Amino acid sequence: MAKQMQAIRGMNDILPDQSGLWQILEMTIRNLVAGYGYQEIRMPIVEQTELFKRSIGEVTDIVEKEMYTFDDRNGDSLTLRPEGTASCVRAGNQHGLLYNQQQRLWYMGPMFRHERPQKGRYRQFHQVGVEAFGFDGPDIDAELILMTARLWRLLGISEHLTLELNSLASNEARAEYRAALTEFLRSHEADLDEDSLRRLASNPLRVLDSKNPLMQDVLAHAPKLSEYWDNASREHFSQLCARLDAAGIAYVHNERLVRGLDYYNRTVFEWTTQSLGAQGTVCAGGRYDGLVAQLGGKATTAVGFAMGLERLVLMLELADTLKVPAPVDIYIAAMGEAAELPATQIAESLRDALPTLRVQQHCGGGNFAKQLKKADKSGAKLALILGEQEILEQTITVKFLREDKPQATLSYQELLKLLQSTEF
Ligand code: ATP
Ligand code: MG
């Protein structure tokens, strides 16, 4: 027998029994962002490698070790996008969407990172990203956070999520802090683990991110970023907090939240959960006022977030808050060859009359018992049966598959009335 092919490790099929939940999640998100007036943008999945190097930063986990980078046939270095913000800014600059304008944009799609696959961490995964350009105040930061909080309410998972917030302040303030932190870490070099030593040399702020409890002990005495905040950033942060307070959104100020990408300044935030083990960050974002200019555009302020759909799906499966409907409302069975054509005609007429109704017609023949078994398995609420008697009398028999109700024999008009008044 020929050898069966397998998908690439860390790249998942989303099977029919999962796609219903994905569709509800995606639809909820589409309606959510539309409700705030955001417009969709779709970018290519492949970009020049340089785009990600210049935006995410050379000494970040993503660029150092996670990108799918290859030479195409022309010898150009291309990369499967590891995230969406860089592409979104590239597109905005290229098409003149950003300069002197305000834009509220969102996108959804696959991202690629060569990481060790585990629960909630894959090599192809899906993000929804939301980005707002041309706004510099805390009002838009608050809008984005309110939007995410609304999503958790819509999905019924608010109680499992915590908002962590920090400010990375201005580039100047951060540089001063970086110097102070570096000095502190140097004086504790003997206590640092290998990862932290590496980060100390390349990107010292990332040491704050360490998950190693021993590092946490060392860091307990490190200088605090908020001690170095510039006044404007301090004001921005306190106004954002005031807006969240007014909206009744709880948050924790996490001094060590620095995020893994280089482009952030001022506000950064993460929504985290305890229910997914180590892969606890479901949604993360922040302000990146310098990136548009860094990628060759005119300076434009920007803020955004991205959320991981696989992690949300895992949470939804655990919380079991959403009901995924069966794929079929009505199953049409035809008994005997003479009934098959009329059955197709009725199926098509019903699809004309009630376009949202999901009508499945039995195909492949078989006896009454077999067809009804299929009808039941389909999850349909009703089975419509056409046999010799029904053809003769121009009627349709309706069997209620989910209710204890006697079957009914109806004319087509009566059937339509019944379907119109039934909740599917
Ligand atoms: P982590 O700390 O878990 O590696 P990250 O900081 O690398 O996350 P971001 O780059 O901020 O993640 O991406 C935003 C969101 O995308 C994450 O919060 C997470 O929900 C999701 N995400 C990131 N990497 C993966 C992955 N490899 N598999 C599944 N989801 C992911
Ligand atoms: Mg990561």
C-alpha cells in the first residue's frame, strides 16, 4: 500500500467537527469589529524578509529563531509572515493610507513561527489583528481594550481572563531605564541564567520577561520602569487607567510586561488566562508610534493588538459557552425512484423560499430505515418524507426528529407555513 502522507508538524487541519466553533468565533469577531467601525485589510502571507527584520527587531525571539525564511527562485529572501502588524504598516505606507489620515483596520489569517509545538503553540496558527493609525491619545488605547473586553463577554469567557497593563514610556525614558537595568543586571551576573545572560547582551528589557522563578527573585530588587517614565507617558497611562476604571474594566499594572517585539512604546497590554497552562497569553498589543516612519512612511502614531484564535478555541472548548448548531436543519428522504425528482424540486423550492434554511437531500438511495437513520445522524430537526402515497396525493410527510410529536402530512403551502414559524 502507498505510504500515507502527513501534515507538517505543528500545522493543523481544522476538521469539520471543529470548524463550526471556528466559524462562530470568526463571525462574532467580524460583527464585533464592524460594531466599532473598523475595516478589513487583507495582506499577502509572504513578504520580504527585511520587512520583519526591520520592524520586529533583529534580536527578538521571532527574528532570531522562529521565522520560516527561504530564497525564492529569483534568490530573493522571503518569509512566511510571523505576525500581521509589519505587513499592515507596509501596506498602509505603500498605498498611502496612513499619512495625515486616521485608519481603523483589522485582519484575520494564518501566521507562521518555527516554535516547539505544544498545546496552544503551533507552527501555523491564526491571529486576528486590529490596528488604529493616526490617533495619539489614550482614548483609542481604551477603545481597543474595551473592544477586547466586549469580545470576552460575547464569548462568555470574561471570568477566565485577566488584563495586564504597562507603559514602556518614550524611547528616551526607556533608554535611560535600559541603562539602569543593565547596570543592575551586570552587578548580579552570577545569578542570571543562560537565557538572561544572552538577553542582557542583546535586549536587556527582555530579561524582565523571564519565566524562570530564580530570575524573578533577582528581579524583585531591580529598578522599576515606572520610576523612569516621562511625564507625558505617565499622563497617557493614568488617563487610560481612568477610562478603564470608568468602563468597569479591571486590570493589573505589571511593571515587567515588556512584550517581545521591539516596536512598542507607551501602552502595552496582555489578556492572560490560567486555563491554558504555559500558553496563557490570548491577546496582546500596544502602541508603536515609531514603526510607520521606521518602515519608510511619514511619522504616524499607531496602536493595535493581536489575538491567537487557537488559544481562544481551546478556551471556548473548556468553557463550553457556545452552542454549535448541527450543520443541517431539514433532511429530505425519498422512498422509491418516482419520488426522487420531486424531492429535489421540493429541496430547491425550499432553498428559494427560505434562503437561511439548511436543507440536505438524501443521496444514494436505500430503504426507509437507512434514510431515516441518516436523517437522525445529520442533526436535522425535521425529516421530510416523500413516498408513493405522498406523490399521489401531492403531500409531504413531516417527521419531528427532536420532539415527541406525531408526524404530519401537509401540502407544500402548509409545509412552508410550518417552516416559517419554526425556530431552527
Ligand atoms: P508567547 O509569549 O505565547 O510566545 P507572543 O508574545 O510570541 O506569545 P504575540 O507575538 O504577541 O505572541 O502574538 C499575539 C498572540 O498570538 C499571542 O498572544 C497568542 O495568543 C498567539 N500566538 C503567538 N504565537 C503563537 C503560536 N506559536 N501558536 C499559537 N498562537 C500563538
Ligand atoms: Mg512567542
